[in-house]
Amino acid sequence: MYTVYGKTDTRAFRVLWMLEELGEAYDFVKTGPQSEDARARNLLGKVPVLEVEGDSFGDSVAIMQFLADKHGRFTAPAGTVARGKQDAVTNFINDEMDALLWMGTRHMFMLPDDQKMPEIRGPLKWEFARSIDRLAGFLGDRPFLMGDEMTVPDILATHCGNWAFGAKYPVENEDVLAYFKRMRSREAYQRVKALG
């Protein structure tokens, strides 16, 4: 049994979605970053945190990949070229989409006022638009980023797409928009969305 600590308006959504896709049972403890629950289970106090087998760890991508590896689904096997390619796409999304969104969020809401530079969002949005076009290149005419089957980077990319819509970052590529729409229509996604 797994326990997920976090909120659905954070990166915990990704972990919950993976668990729903896997059909694995879990408990969901709604708690925010830097809460007592989060700090007790993650040195950084960030969410999500996954508690499993009497231990816990954080980072949404690490958790998703752990779950995919543990259950042998939504991933290529470790040590294969296919997994190397999958990890390259995952790292691209983390570096070129998630990081841009997070930087913009920090400068709007998280940093002390004397450290905020809201104008940084302009260059970040420009760079994000380029990343969306590159994502389209990975996708090509396939249903998922790595081919015919959904993998970890699909959850990561779609969550970044949702974040981008909310933060008003440009997502104008029609193929990527259609891909995000397909991903958001999945039953597992809808179940997590209903958790609120």
C-alpha cells in the first residue's frame, strides 16, 4: 500500500495519476509543501512524498519512475536503449518545460518581493513555446511520446501542459494540443481531477 502526501494542484497530481493508471491502491493525505507531514517525510519539505515499505521519498519524477519500474508498466526496462531514449525525453521535459514553469511561478508568487522579477516571464514564455515545438518533434504522428504505449514522460508532459494553460504560457502547436486533450480524457486522469 502506498501513501501519497501532497495536493492535486501540485506535482503530486502526477504521482496520483500514475497510481490510478497502474490500478494500485493508495492513501492520499492532502497536505501542502512545508507542512509538518511533508517535512517529517522529506528533508526539503516538498510535495509530493511517497511513503512505501516503511520509508519515504520525494520528487514527482523519481516517484513516477519508481512506480513504473516496480510494476513493470508505463516504462521501458532499465538498461535498454529504449529506456535511455525515454529518460532523455523525461529529462528534456523536466529541463525545458517544468523548469521554465517553476522559475516563472517562483518569480510571481514564491520569492521575497525584493527578489521577484515578474518580467522574466517574457523570455520564459518564449523559451517554453520553443520547447512545445520540440515536444511535437518527439511526438511526431505517434499516439504517445515514446510510440504506441504511454510512458512516464506522457504524464510529465501533460501535467506541464496543464500548468502552462493555468500560467498563460503559449501552447499553440495543434498536434501537441490534441495530444494533451487525449491525455486529459483518460479515465485515470479524470479520477485524480475529481479528488480536488
